[in-house]
Amino acid sequence: MYAVQYIAVIIVLALMVYVLGKYGRNELDWQDLVFWEALLFIMLVVSLKPVEISTTIRKILGLGRGLDALFVVAIGLSYLLLFRLYIAIDKAEREITELTRQIAIEFQEIREMLKKLEKD
């Protein structure tokens, strides 16, 4: 194993412990825990056997070099993560919009009640 592989293994294991700690402090849902741990496990396997895995992916995708295959897979995973982030942001925006509407409706009702009380 090369020195960079040792470094990668240490970093990935540290990230796995970090994610478990986040879950332990209830900062992550179990779905997020499974997703991130699976992704980190894949990264751990790739860091342990980079040549074999890149060669296999290269043959499956029909690319010229193994490193190209790893870049293609990494870019694909990056797009999946971006899509997941987009979905989460869109959901949060919709919830904020709905809460704003509810607050505006309640505020208007309160103003109407105050006007009625002032008249009496």
C-alpha cells in the first residue's frame, strides 16, 4: 500500500466516526446515517483497492484508463448529491412559504379582532 492510501483510509475512518457521532447527538436521521456510511464505506474500499476497482469500472464503462473511470463515477455521485441537496432545499423553501402564509393569515385575523375590540 502507498502512503496516500494510508492517509485516505485514516481520513475515511475518521469521517465514519464523525458521522456516527453526529447520529449519536441526534443531528442526523438514520436514513442520512446509512447514506453517508455507505458512501464512506465505498470510499474506503476504493482507497484500499484503487487499481482493481478502477480497472473493473473501466471495463464496464468501456473507458481507456482506470483513473478516467473513477472520475466518471465520482462526477456521477457528485450529481446525485447535488440533486439530493436541491430536493432538500426545495422542501425547506416550500415549508417556509407555507409557514409565512399561515403567519400572515393569523396576523390578519389578529388585526381584525383588534379593530373589533377598538370599536367596542
